[in-house]
Amino acid sequence: MAKKKYEANMLHPMLSPIIALVAGILILIFPEVLSFIVAIYLIIIGIMGILRIV
């Protein structure tokens, strides 16, 4: 059971930089969608926190 907790903790360090990179590229290409990208990122991080994926 401890191994499953460890795998769940490793998801966030790998996922966060990828999301940030994609969001950064999208903001450079489409600066008008900045607020939507930030909102989606915050919602995803919030859901992951509630479900204790982080």
C-alpha cells in the first residue's frame, strides 16, 4: 500500500512541469487565452489536491 502512495506522489512532480510548459507555449501563441489557461490550471491543481493526487 505504501508503494501506491509513493506512485501518487510522483505524479505531480512529472505533471506540473509539462502543464506549465504547454501553458507557456499556448500563452506565447495565443496571449488572449491567458485567463482561461490560468483558470484551467488552477482547477486541475485544486481537483488533484482534493483527491489527494498531489
